[in-house]
Amino acid sequence: MGVFVFLPLVLPLSAWPIARLAEQHLHPRAATWLLTAVAVVLAVCSTLCLALLMVVGTAQLPGNPLPDGWSDPEVREAVPHDEVAGKAAIPALIAVLASCGRAAWRHHRVRLLASRALDGLPLRSVAVLPDDVPYAYALPGKRDRVVATTGMLDVLTGPERRALFAHERAHLAGRHHRFLLAVQLAARANPFLRPLRTAVAYTTERWADEEAATHVGDRRLVARAVGKAALVSLGAPGVTLAGFAAPGPVPRRVVALLGPAPSARYWPPAFTAAGLAAWGAAAGTTVSAFSSANAAVSLFFILKAATPL
């Protein structure tokens, strides 16, 4: 196993540069897919290595359910740092699983409560709640719906409302809640992935902004609607549901909408800062995958050799 089992725990640091540069140099759709894929792979590899270390640590505990041969001194010598890292991985993995489970449960509960809040309203694609508190968000489910309050609609003009609805429908069409949930779980699995979670929260909003601008045919209109809503909006009820103008980098969104539409670029040029960052993240992700696979295979053969037939 050697050092390979520890690499996936720190390799998420290699994705930090692209987390910011992708927002600026890639189309929001491409940036969302790229950052989410990198975050998920790095999180899975990190969690797998924690599990491998936990097996080593568990083998040293009295009364463990593993075969006696798994705690043999020769196995301990073949697996370095087992006494420290192996035992430390046990509470770390429990904390990761508990945190991810809590995040997934919260996502499910928020969606359930949001759906129940619409009981009694007409089954239309847009649900308007009689509430003076201004907010709007996309609610996925068996029947995708855009939720907005009268308080939010009163702030916007007719054309701005159309921009709002186009924005939220873009969230639903792109299944943005899945990207947001994936990076939320990834950041819970490894705190080094939090910058990617923040970046994806921004790129999904930019993706919906661009789709709304294309739909209404007026970028300045969407920018004005986003800016006005941001002054009064409370955002979505949960971090894994996309809101129209949640607290965050709204000024950057407005500036981007006031400029030209982004090019449909899915990978930055190689000899640029963004290109080097993208290749660095790809290399880090690849090394993480190979390292975790190598550690898994090595531990398998070590324990297989130590287990009597």
C-alpha cells in the first residue's frame, strides 16, 4: 500500500485552481459538469482510502470480527503506519458517513416539506404562494414545479417575471439539484473539496442565467431581474435546491449577463492558466483513482495471503 493510500486524501488540493478559473473561462454548463465530475471522483477515492485504512485499524482492535491472520505482525509490517493512521481512520470514516447521511437526509426532508407546502394549490408548472416574504426556487420531483411567492412577483415587472420563470425552468431542465447535491456530499466526504462546492453553486446559477437570457432574448433584462431579486430574496430553502437570487456572488452574475454570451468552450486552451489548471485537476483526479485502486488491490492480496483457507 505504502504512500498510495494517503494520496487521495490530499489530492483534492490539485483541483483548487480550476475551481475558480473554470467559472471565468468555460461555459457554465461545461464548468458545472467538469467540477462536479472531479469532485465526485476525488471524494469517492478519498472515502475508499479511509475505508481501507479503517480495515487496517480494525484488525488491531481486540475482539474484531476479522480473521485472526489479518492482525498478524507480518501484515502490520506490510501495511505502514497501521497503528496510527489505521485507527485514526475509524472515527474519520464514521464522521464522513454520518455527515453525508445527514446531508442526504436534509435534502430529502427539505424537498418533502417544500412539496407539502404546495398541497391544495393547482397542479401547474408554476406555484405561487401567498406570502409577502420574497423568494423563488425550482422544486424537482415527479412533477417539476417553479415556486414563487407573491412577495417576489410584486417586486418584478411582467418581463422580469418571465426571466425568473425561464431561469427556474432551466434549473429543472438541467437537473441542477443533482449537481448541487453531488458536490455537497463530496465536500462532506473531504473538506478540501469545499471550493468546488462553492464554484458549482455559482456555475449552476450562471448556467440558468444564460438559458434564461437565450429564452427571453434579452441579457440586460435577466441581469436586471437577478439584481432586483437579490436585494430582497431569501434564496431557496436548502443548499441543494436552486434559487433565483440566493445570497452569493450576484454582482458577478450581473456583470457576466451585461457582457457578451460565453463561448461554448468545453475545455480551455492548454497553454493558459485555465488550461494548466484543468490539466492539473485532471492529473490529480487520475492519480487519485490509480492510487486508491493500487491501495485496494494491495490490501486485498495482503489480507488474502494472511487469511487461512
